[in-house]
Amino acid sequence: CFRVGTVGAEVIAEWVGLATLIAARDGSNPRLTFEPGADPREVEKVRRGSAWLLLRQLQGRLGMHGSAVSVGPRAVVFLGSSGRGKSTLAAAMCRRGADLLADDAVGIEEVGEHHWSVIPQEVDHWLDGEARRALGQPDVTTGKAPQRTTRPARAPARLVAFVELAFDDAVRPRMIRQHGIHAVHSLIPQLARFVLDESARQRRELDVLHAMVES
């Protein structure tokens, strides 16, 4: 239950029954308010997640839906449609020494020619019952619930790979290297897009994705 529109020079986004964000079209002067009695866990998720991604898009900065972890100075972003296991894989890797950068809201910054970094933003793994059972945890709640990571990332990490998760009939996991238009095709659906009527902004996003794939 989300809607977004414009009134004059401002963008108004509403998470119905939970939160409202008002900001200028360039993302400046943001005012984020929450409904009285809103679940603090949902408040934190919107603040660190979708509201943050919306402001990044308005500011002309890249944001994507996905999870991300860092191992030392290097970051990997996991992409895929809902239910493919992005949060589960990130949580599993954090159990093995990785640090959590993002559970659902990935912010990417260009830090030099053909170099990008992933910003540490989220500190909770949002896991459903099946994911909790897969990780050997008791399933004490229904639906997705947050679990505070034991390894939050403290600094940006250099982006070295995108990994799109997909189910396959093969018994053993496989990794297939994507190139060119196939790689771009994996990235485009995961862009955080809320305001769709600005062709120049979309063109810049495609230019950035192309540069990432080429590098």
C-alpha cells in the first residue's frame, strides 16, 4: 500500500497507514513522519529502506533493491525477485564472517572512474519462517520479522560483483557469468524507481548501469 505523486515542486510519498514523506523534487528538505502507534520495526524499515531509496532517486543517486555484504574491503550485491533468498543468503554469509551492508535497500556511490562502493545502510535481516528454519533458528513468528545482525558493516566497501539469484533444477548450485545486455537485463528490474516521468533521470541511470557492466 504505497503511492507517490507531486504537488507543485514537491514529491509526496505515502506508505498508507504508516508513514508520509514530503521532499523537493531534487530530494532536498525531506520531512518524514509516521502515524501514531506505528510498529517501531516497520518505522525503522521504511526509514532505512524505501524512504531512503526514494530520496536517493530524487537526488540522482543510484539505489537498488537487493541485499549486500562485505568481506574485508569488497562488497557483493545479491539481486533477484522476492522469495529468491537474498536476505537469507546475506544472513548466512554474516554467520561466516561477512558484514551486512544492506538487507533490502542498496545504495551505490561512484568513487572514481569505473569504481563504485556500497554504503552501509541497514542493520537487520528480515527473514520469513522458512528462512529462519533454514538457518536453524526457531520459527516463533509468522511472516517476515527483523533480526538484528551481529555483523553490521561500519564503512563502505568496493563493489566487485552483482549476483542474481535464480532457481534451477540442477542439484548443485551453479554460477554463470553474464555479459553485455544480459547483465544489464539483470540489473534494470532491481533499480529503485518511484518517480517514472523523468526520461533524463532514467537515461543517466542506464548510463551508470552500462558503465558498471563494462567495468
